[in-house]
Amino acid sequence: MVSQPSSAGGTLLCVPTELERSILERVAPDLFEGQGGPGVQVIGFGPVAAAARTSALIARLHPEQLLLLGIAGGLAGGLESGPQVGEAAEFGAVALDGVGAGAGQDAGLLLPSALGFPQWQDAEGEVHEHLQLPAEGPLLLSVCAASGSPSEAARRLERFRGAVAEDMETFGAALAARMAGVPLRAVRGISNVAGDRDKDRWQIEPALEAAAVHARAMVAGGRP
């Protein structure tokens, strides 16, 4: 069951999947309290569902800000300076990989900026493949499909130097929030190394526990 915010306005806490929601409810039950809690909503798996659901939630609930948290895969190069597996971070920008022209291992992907086709344009300017987020922090990369191998993750890091992790929802949710004029802050716990598909090595629960530490402080108006 998804908890509902006690009133309009305030911070709306969002998670991508029911799995993440259920773990957070166990390790951070205070985030789910009915009276005075931020409210928790599932926005869906992947950038399309996340964008559509986030847009609908903003229209219905009118939050002052959104806080999106969940798990992500750490990009090998970024793990040298970013959060490690089992840790979490708030991100200062998000990029989207996979929109543009070209596909396949041997074909260079032309991103929207190279094609000259912004994904969105408004009074704030054009949105190609990058969006700034309200906080200071590293770059998060959103993808339509998680990296299937270390080599695929490395190719993504070549296109988006400075990215420290990949997820599947933040760009879509952030663009929906941008269109609605609502700030979105993003926290991800690093559950695995991007490209490692062996879930026996993943640390989903510690990653979400670390993300919850950030969420508590942010809902209270502070820093972890």
C-alpha cells in the first residue's frame, strides 16, 4: 500500500518501485508516518513511467517539492570519487542516455545536443540531455535499460564523463517536475556496480538505509 500525504504542499517523497518502497518502509518507517510524514508514492520503473506518474502526482497533490530516492548502480570510474556500494548521495545534475540517433556497440550515439533537437524548451532554456537539480552534488545518469556488462557501462561513462552512477527514473521525473515548476531533489543509494548483473553481490538494503539518512535530514530541512 502507498501512504498518502496528510495534506497538499510540503515534500512528496517518491520511490520508483514497490520493492524499494517495501524495503524503505521496513528500514525507515518514520518516513511513512501518516501524521506529518512526507507521504510516499511509487512512480514506476523506467523513465517513461516515472515522467508520466510524476506529472500526474504534481497535478493532483500540488507538492512544494519532490524528493526521489531509490537505488542506483555505481559507474566504475565514478566510484573513485563518488558514493561507494552501500552508500548514498544527493545529485546535483542528471543526464539521459539513449535518446538521439544511432544504436549498437559499433555505432556512435548522437545525443539531442548534437542533433540540434532539444527534448524540451521553455523560459528557462533548452533541455537536451542534461538537467540541473537544486542541490550541489555529482552527475547521475538515467538510462532506459541498466548496463548489461562492465563494457557497456564504460561506454556510457565515455559519453557522460563525470557521471558517478546510473539509474532509470530521475531524468524523467525531473523533466516532469521542471515542466510543472516544482523542484525535485534526487538521492540514490548505490546498490551495485553498474554492469554487474549478479544480484548476490548487490547491497540493496544498505543502499536504501543510506538513502533514508539523507531523506530524513532533507525532509527536516537539514543535511545528512
